[in-house]
Amino acid sequence: MPQRMPRILLAKLGHGHKESLLNLAKRLGDAGFEIVYTELEDPVAIVGTAIQESVDHIGITLLEDGNIETVERLMGLLNEKGDPDVTVAVGGLVENEQCEKLKEMGVDACFPKGTSYEELIRWARENIASPSV
């Protein structure tokens, strides 16, 4: 059965510059992933879009006023309404000590500030499944 490229929804929590998210979208697209880029900041809208677009993964960037409590809300909504196979990664302005709490919430991967694009792409290739069509 043929496979489609994994679909990744990229969104942000908090206000701030979006250049790093745009750069990540380009690099993941160049690496062969199908990208659904959004400027959504609301967990309800993010989960709704993820369901509507049938994504395999949600990549969240925490910006200046983003917080992990908002990620917890997003994870609750995803567990309630979404596909249990959708993986979630959080990066951006997240500290190493916050990663354990995020993983306890069900986040699959946490990438603190300074994580290279190469590391993000490597993780994506190893952890986001290519679904059958």
C-alpha cells in the first residue's frame, strides 16, 4: 500500500517572533515532510486544525508568554477529541527542567532553546510514522 509523507502541523503558543517557526517549516519541508503551517495560538484551534488536516504530528513552539499549562490544555483536548496516534513535540523557550513535566503530560519530545534544526529533523524522521493512504 502506498504511503504519504507524514503531515506536521506547526503552531505557536505565546506572542513573539515567528521566524524560527518559519525556518523550521522550510527545513522540515525540504526534508520531505508535508507541513501545515499555522499562526494559531489557541489550543482549541490547534487541535481542531490537527483533526481537520489529519496530521500525524503537532510541533509547538513556546514563545515569550507561552506556558506549559497551555500545553497541558492542548494535550487534554487532543486526548479527548483527537487521534491517539498523533505525536506532539514542544520546543522554543522551554527550559530543560520543564521537559520532564511536559513528558508527564504526554508530550513525546521536548526541545529546549538552542536545539539544532538537524536534531529536530533527525527526531522527526525517527519518530513520526509515514501512514498508509
